[in-house]
Amino acid sequence: MGEDTGPGGRAFQVDLRGVVDLLARHLYSGPRVYLRELLQNGVDAITARRAVDPDAPATVRLRPGPDGTLEVTDTGVGLTPGQAEELLATVGRSSKRDLDLGLGREEFLGQFGIGLLSAFMVADEIELVSQSALDPPAPPVRWVGHADGRYDLTVLPVGSVAAPGSTVRLRARRDMEHWAAAETVVALAQEFGSLLPVDVAVEVPLPGAAGTAWRRISEPVLPWRATYADDDARTAALAAYCERSLGFTPLAHIDLEVPLAGLSGVAYVLPTAVPPGAGSRHRVYLKRMLLGTQVEDLLPEWAFFVRCVVDASALRPTASREQLYTDDLLLAAQESLAAQVRAWTVATLTSPSDVSREVVTTHHLALRSLAVTDDEVLDLVAQVLPFETTDGQQTLAHVRDAHGDVLHTTRVEDYRRVAPVARAQGMTVVNAGYVYDADLLERLARRPGWRVRELQARDVAQVLEPLEPHRELEVLDQVQAARDVVRPLDCDLVVRRFAPEQVPAVLLEDRDGRHASDVRRTVAQADDLWGGVLAGFAGDTDEPARRLVLNDDNPTVRRLLGVAPDAPVLAAGVRSLYVTAVLLAGEPLRVREAELMNDAMAVLLDAGLAPGGTHVPDDTQEDV
């Protein structure tokens, strides 16, 4: 049945026990938040009193008892009997006191009634005794609320309460007694209230049942706002705070400031690698009361390598006061924080230091992974992360600025083939054969201002010096014979001059050549129907997939090209150079290459062991 309210209809009767269950299961994360709400009520009351009397005391005292009781006393603004009747008769309703004392303003986090209601998650009965600080002649008031919705409101004799403020008393239910135990109250008070700007203390028993003592919980100054002797002392203090609050020793810290949101704090760089997508969760305080230790979306996904501790005065909490409410102010704060972390990352990683080396070593793989899907991280990676190139470790941005085009290989083997020659010719090639790098460069090629492409065999071939006409004619028959030797290996052969002369041959291969070769092989193995379909993908060229480039500046190659075109030594030597080039590329020696090497060695040994050997008409006049 509802309560008759006149011609306007009837009001619902509320099952307070059901409301408490709803709060515990759906609004709050669990009973532990009851202490946060009681602390917040006290802090809000002190804030309201100090708005009128700046010199008023600012203390909150928590007294857990051995029998499961808890007493929370604050020196706040207190209540008159009229305010108590209006505010506490209907728990959770906004009252004239909310407006008079500004409980909807920025200085306050919550509503007094809802905060008090949360205590029913651990107790069946709550007592509040309060004396107004703004109306000293008003008598104190005592309110007792029950979990079934009943309450008693009593006006106490004037002078029966020693000082203005409020005291909340509760006794935990039998199944909730641990929430009111001294060690639990201390732990919760430290978690929620360690940064509160008021004096918070818990009465704890001394060892050996020798009495009790007050344990100070709150810190008067935010750790990142405190004054230190020098930068080293500040860095050490902030690292120690990170160890206490987040549980790790950071590689570095980043100061954060967003005046628009009244936000300040520190971002700590994680000392160990974490997988991208694991989420970025942060410790957030609102008006120095802990909002949550796992607050999401404060920073973008790409900033997964930092964890933040921040305090804000203008951001809004959700109804549970455990996450941030998304509005324009939060979006602006997120953008500013991301810019600050990004600026630090670019500045740090682009300058040589122990910190930059540690950050790169620890987080480079995860940064590369995220760059494959995130354009903002892609731009960051291009600016700060080193890549292996033929000019040493360089960033992609440096390669672009120095050379215009960013040439790269997509396999480590391809890079090893061309690296010695490209280095000697002054050609910068990026090794993108490691995990994520090829996909990263493929995406970078689509970004404005970038010219990125995979290295082709012709890029290397065109920078190698061709033979002089007379030398080309001199070895024409030998080159044709050598080409016939490697043709069955799906390989072409050319002779060039290049540095370093110690490299006798280079085996060039590119993606298009591999693709055409794979299609031709598949066509040859398929039946007539599928072979005809696949032949269309092979194109009209039968150009080999690989090209073996012999170095005419290499003494061994010059001696080999001096033998007769039909000499077995020439074919054996070419096969040996082919296998050598395969090995120089870092490729595994397969059965075919092993057989080639064995056959070549047999021929060369026979030639070398034959009487007189094989005479080679070159400058050295030595036997092969």
C-alpha cells in the first residue's frame, strides 16, 4: 500500500533492505565503499564549515571497537533539528541544506543521505549525533535509522554535545564484522583517504593490550606538490610513492597538469613489458578522495606503458563514484594528458639517455604492435623507435628526412643478402623482417608525407657498376654458360662490379619474383582446368624469381670467368657461388643446395687433384 499524499496521488513505500541490496550489487563495487562514503560525508561537512569559518578545525576520527562497532566523528558543519528532519526523513533526497551549504557545488563529492545509506551494507542500525556549527544555540539532534526503513529522531538537551560536528556510530552485522575490524578500517582509510586535505586518524590498539593510539592516515600535501631539496630527491620520493601506491618501481615519471579540470598528478612508466590491449587503468582521486584504483580511459590505448596517479577537482564521478563521468571536460582532459605523455615520450626517446634505452628495450615490441592498428602510435614509432638499417640503428623519420624514400625488405634473409652491397654503395635499406615491422611500414606508406616501398632486385642491380664493354665481350661466353647453370634453379645470372670486393656474389630476390615463381610452380602441378585458371595470375613472363649477381671485382670470380665456357670447373664454381650466396643471406641449407655444394666440391677437387691442375689465364696465374 502506498502513503496517501492527497489529490496528487500516492507515494511509493520503499523497501530499504531492497534498496541497500541494489546499491551493494549494482551501484557500488561492494561493502568496502561504506567507509569511503562516511569519510566523504565528514570531509564535505568540514568543507562546508570552512566556507564560513576558514579557521575551523578539520579532523575526522575513526574509532573501531573490539565488538564490531565503529564510530566516525568529524568537526564539520553539523545539523540543526530542522535540517536533520528535512535531510534524514527521506534518505537520498536533495534538501534545502544541500542548496544552502552548496552540496551540489564543485567542492563536494556526494549527497549526505546516499552516503549514510551505504553504511546499511554492513550494519542494520546507524546512529547519527550532530551539533550545528552555524547555529550554536540550536540543540543537538540524534537520529537512529534501521535497515527496514524505520527511523527515530530525537532532540537532545542543549550542551549535551561537547563540540560542533557529527558522529556516526554503527555495529556491523554478524556476517560483516570484519569490515569494522581495526586492521580493515586502517587499510580502507589509507586506501580512500590517504591524500585527503583534512586530518584523518584511526584509533588502533597497541601491542600487548597496552591501550590505544591514534594512527595518522592522511598526508597534508600531495606527493607531487610537495617541496624537495632537489630534483633527485623529488624523483626518489615520487618513485617511493609509486612503490607504495601502485606496487612497482618505475623507469621514469611524467608530471601531469590540466588546469581546466583542476587536475594534477604523475604518470609512471612501467618497468616491465605489457601486452597492448591489456588496458590502461589508473589511480584517480577527486578532490583528494580516492575515486578508484582501476579507472579506465584516462589515457588513450597507445599509452599502455604508463600508469597514472592524479587528483582532479572539476571532473565528475559516475553514480557509484568509482569511474569518471564522460563529458566534454573529461574529453578535453584526456586529450591534454595524451599530449603531455606523447611529448615526454618523443622528447625522451629521441635523446640518448639511460631512460630512453630502458624504455625502448622494455616496450618497443608492444609499441610496434599497437602501431599496426593505431595511426597516432604509428607516427610516434616512426619518430622515436630505432630500426636496423644498412646505416646502423636509425628511426624511420631520420631515414625519410635523409633519403626521401624509405626502402625496406620484408624478410631478414633478403636484408642480409643486400646489406653488405647496399652499405658499400651508400644505399640505406631498412630491415623490416622482424615481427610487426613489415605491416607497420605497409601502413606508413599510406600516411601523408611518406614514400615507403619494398626493395626490389632492380633497385640493387641498378646501383651496381656494369662491366666495361671490352670486359663484357671478354666474358660473354662464360656468362652465358653460367646463366645456363643456374637457370634450372629458377635463377638468372649477371656480372657487375661492386664493393666490397670480398663479397663474390649476391643473390637478389623480391616479392613479385617469388609470387610469379610460386604461381608457375602451382600451374605446373595443377590439372588442366585449374592450371589454365592460375596461369592468368602468372602473367606472360617467365623471368626467374632470383638473380645471382657475380662480383667481377672479386679475385675468385675473375679467375672463374677465365676458364673455358664448357669447362666443368666453371659450372661447379657457379654452383658453389650460388650456395655461398644462399648461406650469406642467412637461409637454411636445403637438400637441393646441399647436393649442389657436394657436386661442386667433387668437381673442384677432381680438377685440383688432377696432374697439372687446371690452368687459369689471369693475373695471378694460379690453379683453381
